[in-house]
Amino acid sequence: MIELNKVSVQKGDRMVLHSINWQIKEKENWAIIGGNGAGKSTLLEVIAGKIFPYKGKAATPHYSEVAFVAKDYSFNRIVQSATQYYQQRFNSIDAENAPTIIEILQNRIKPVGTVNENSIKLPPPGFSAEEITNVASLLKINHLLDRCIVTLSNGETRRALITLSLLRKPKFLLLDNPFIGLDVESRHTLHEVLNQVAQSGIQIIMVSSVKEIPDCITNIVELKEGIVEKLYTQPFQFIHKRTAKDPLLYPEILKKIEHNPSKHDFKYAVNMRNITVTYKNKNVVDGVSWQVKKGEKWALMGSNGSGKSTLLSLITADNPQGYQNDYELFDWKRGTGESIWDIKQRIGYVSPELHLYFNRHTEVWKAVASGLFDSAGLFKKLTPEEHTTVEDYLKLLNIYHLANRKITQLSSGEQRQVFLARALVKNPSLLLLDEPCQGLDYNHMVYFRDLVDELVLALNKTLVYVTHYPDEIPACVAQIIRLENGKTVEMGERKG
């Protein structure tokens, strides 16, 4: 049995959990629910033994009995090293040398920079071929085993890392928002997988949204502002009230934002003709043609592995295969003298993995200010004008009160607002938002979606918005492109 007795947890100067009393008995599978900032992930980390109580006592399992799958890639040193910088992920040479899924699962990873494979001695395989096949089949990743980790989509990577956790045959499987970033089919698959895992006798404890609770969950604990609000047992009945949202915009700040006509003088933000990107003889983007005119608002959709991230890497000028393709960005032909930084300066970018490139202890105002220089941190002294600009965007995004907080002290919803402010602070020509609502509860998703909608319209931004959920798309989005297996399967006006 797992038992918490009056457990309180403090992060920095903020108490995240307050006097938690909670028991998890044998054969019980629990979901932890609540709004952003409620303390859900922190509570899961206490159970995993990754955080120790500030006050109270926690009787938790031995680390050998627990497999913990975080909501991002930061928990895994292999994946973290493979994503040291966004540009590297798409370099074809690095992709060929990066570890494959089977190498990661078997813990047979060649050291970075290995030239002669005979010069190193790898440990024996950690699991039999049958074990690998069985668990990989469960997660439907058999076809990915020989793929390099850096070429996988967010959803594919998460399924691979859950596979790694299940191979260890833990007593407890701890999952922090495992459904975020997964398409409809992958979410359905994971529901089936978790139900089978529970039937095998492994106890599941997971952070989840209300709408994604698997059938195997027997109990639910709801947190509110670090306190146990309510405990539920099957059949579950929830009553959730919409919270009043803050006013979105500051008209006086919008009037101050300078619109530089020369900076935004272009006809097409993106003009692609028959784009193809290939890794290991596989076309991950296959003959895509796409035009994004100045002022247009697009949704980019598609299942995990459909080619969305690779297509974005061409737009952000991070993919070296861009030079062998026929397209323009802001009316510039790729490879005709423009630098990668010329292009990046005109793009405001938010992605699910962006926060991994920042020191967790970076202060909010510095993270926002770094957007002025397209850097993962602030390494320059700001001018008085730049200081004022940063303060304006902190106010515009309703996070001015968080200016001196560290990123690690923020909730998921607050982090999304910080990185949206970072993307906007240089007043870019194009805004790329890649699954910006990942991990947000419903109220925060609605707030963020409406905030993006009003800001994009007020600032007349060109927008590309990536998501798996139609209800997350801002109302201003009028057009859609959908990819499957690297090909365009839908393009035109958005319906509904």
C-alpha cells in the first residue's frame, strides 16, 4: 500500500501541495485530475520518489518497483541528448547516427561520435526478442524499431518510451498526461494498452484529463490548488463549472506595438512546390505543395508521424534538406543568400518541446526577452526600450505578476502563456504554434485559444496552428491542410 500522511511539498518559495492524505491500496488504479497549477504532476513525482515532502510522511514503493513516464522527454537522457537543439533533430547525418528504438530498448547505445563500432563493447541485450516483440506489438511500434529516435513524431516517441517502461515489468506504472500529443487512433490504442496493462496486475497511477480516463481506473483524486478537493470511486460523476476568464487584451498596449511595413512586406510567408524530405529511403514528406499568403490563418493537422513536424522544420529553416527543395519563405528562395537567422527573426514559434532548451530556473521575464534574439535564454543586456517591450508583452499575456518566477515554478498553462509571449515579443511576421495547448485543462485551453484568436486578429498575424483537436483551433483560422503518410489529403477552407 502507498500512503501519504499530511504531505506538503514546496517548490522555491511556493507551497505546491498542502497536507495531502491519500492511500492507494492493492489492485487500485488511480487517476489524478484537477486544473492547471493544482499540483497533479508534483503529487505523481512524490509517489515516484522524485520529490521528497517538505512536511509529512510518504510511504512510497521502492524505485525498482516503479516505472515513471513523464509528460515530456526530459526524463530520458537518451531522448534529451537527441534533442539538444531543435535544428539537430532534422539533420540527416545526425539522424543516421542517432540511436534507434531497438538500441534504446535493449540499452545498447553507441557513444556519441563513435566511428569504429569494433572499438566499443556494448552490454548484452536487456530483453529477449520475444519480449521486445510482445511489448512493441502492444504499443503498435514494431514498424518503428529500426527508426532513429530523432526522426519520430511526438506521439511515436511517447509510445516508444512507454514500451521501455513496460519492459521493466514494474509493479507500478506512473504516467503523467500520457495522452497529450497523441492523435485519435493513438489515444484509442493507448486506452486499450493501459486496460491490458492493468489486467496483467501492474497498478496504474496517472495524471489525466477527465475526458481521457481509461476504463481500468478504479479511483480518482481531484486536486484544487494543492489540496485534495474530492475522491471518486466508480461509477464516476463529475460536476465542473467554467471559471470566469480574465480580460484578454490591453488596448493601450496594442496601440504601442510598432507595425514596421518593410519588415512585414511579403506576398507569401510560405510557398512550397512538390516538397519531399527523405530519411533512410523513406519519404516523410512526399510531394507537398502549399501556399500561405500574408495574413492567412491555417490549421495544420494529421496523425502522429504524418510529416507535420518535418514540414514545420522546413519553414523554420532548421532542416538542411530544405536546400534541395523548391520553396520560398517570405518571398526569399531558400539558398539564395538569406541566413537562417534572417528567417527565424520573422517567425514566432511555440512547440511542445521548446521548454526543454531552457534552463529550468530561467526567470519568466528573461525567457520572454530571449525571443528578441531567438536564443534559449537571455545572454544580452536589454536596452530601456527592450525592457519596456518585454513588460508590455508580459502584461498583454496576463503574466506580468509572474515576471520574476522561474519556469519550473509555473503550471503548464502559465508556461504556455510565457512561450507565447516569447514568440510575439519581436512582433514576427508569421506565428507557428505547434500543439500549444498540450497538457492544458479545458478552462485553460479555452482561455489560451481565445487569447491566440484575439491577439492574432488584433495584430494581423499570419498563423499556422498545429493540433490534433478541432475544438482547440482558434475561430480566426479559416483554412486547413491535413497530412497523412507525408502526403496532402485535405486542403482548403475550414468547415465548422
